[in-house]
Amino acid sequence: MNIVEKHAVARTRFDLGWRTLKVADKRLLTPHMLRVEFSCLELNGFTSPSPDDHVKLLFHAPSGEKVMRDFTPRAWSETEGAFAL
């Protein structure tokens, strides 16, 4: 195995899963960054093996339209049903 093969980037696609999250806590980390912690009992099979992974969250805007945003998962515990962005 040469150095290029050893450090090659490999994309891994995971099956999509819909989960319902409930905001459990939120705190301001900086004036423009918020840490949001969710409770979710549906984390079975969730994984985030890389620091550049992302999750998509679907929100209902006040206008009623659906809005999707990407976020970076910071921590999660399948056994505790906890998830932080």
C-alpha cells in the first residue's frame, strides 16, 4: 500500500432514517454559536464516524413551509437517547 492509498478519502453513505427530536437543552457557546441538545429514543443505528459528517434537520417555518438545514453532530448516546448539535 502506498502513501496515496493509505490516506485516500473514502465516502461512506448510510441509510437515511427519520427521527423525531425534542429539544432538551440549549446554551450559547459564543455570541453566534448555539449548542442544542435533543432527546430522542430513535437513535438506533445512528453513527457519525468522521468530524466532517453532517445531519439534515427538517423544520416547519412560521409560514408553514418545510425548511432543511445541515448541522454537524457533536455528541450522541444511543443508550441515553441524547443527541447534540
